[in-house]
Amino acid sequence: MTWTYDSTDISTDLAKVRLEIGDTNTYDQGLTDEEINRYLGSYSLAGATLRCAQALYAKWVRDVDRSNLGMSASRSQKLQHLRDLIEYLQARASRRASPYIGGVSQDAKDGLDEDEDHVLPAFKKDRWTKERYG
């Protein structure tokens, strides 16, 4: 299993995912290259980033907060930051889709009516009038 990150070259999708999820510290490695590449092979860059953040959360949620002689390492803070990141990535992903509403432009409708190659819908107003089928 390999782990690579070079802050001087973030042109690869692997490096972009690592940067987005904060997995850039050699001494605190979160996901291996193979794990990230698996998500990159199945999802878009944004989707892979979200899935990697969720995988880190699933990995770290099993650990508990530790305290030893007045010194403590708080996993719950790390998890809260990761939860916030996941919510942000989900919100960003949902904003990327832009809906299309058809039938609101009279010009577009007129253009389709004039197009001889356009397939007419099965139902239309005044379908059985003599003017159309006379």
C-alpha cells in the first residue's frame, strides 16, 4: 500500500482529493493511494472526494478519545471537522446539478413546431379537428 502527496504538484486527481480532504501529512496518513484511486475509478472527482471523506470518517469513528497524565488526543474534534467537511462536500455536489425546465420559451416551442424533422408528441390540443387531418 502506497501513500504519496507532493504539494508542488497538485495536477493529479489523487493529489486534488488529498488536498480537499486534508490528507496531506506524511506522518498522519488517512487513505492509501489505492483506496483513493478506487473511488476515482468509480466516481467523478467531486464524488470521489466525498466518498473519501466518508471513508475517513468511517475509519476514525471507531477510535475513542484518549487521555494520559493530563495530555489528551481528541478524536471527537477531528470527527466533527470531518463531519463538517462531508456536509460541505454534499452541499457543493448538490449545487452542481442545474435543472432544465422545458416548455417555458415560446421561441423554443415555435422552433420545434417549424422543424420538419422533429417528432410530434402523441397528444396535442385539437388533435382530432378537421383542419389538421382534413
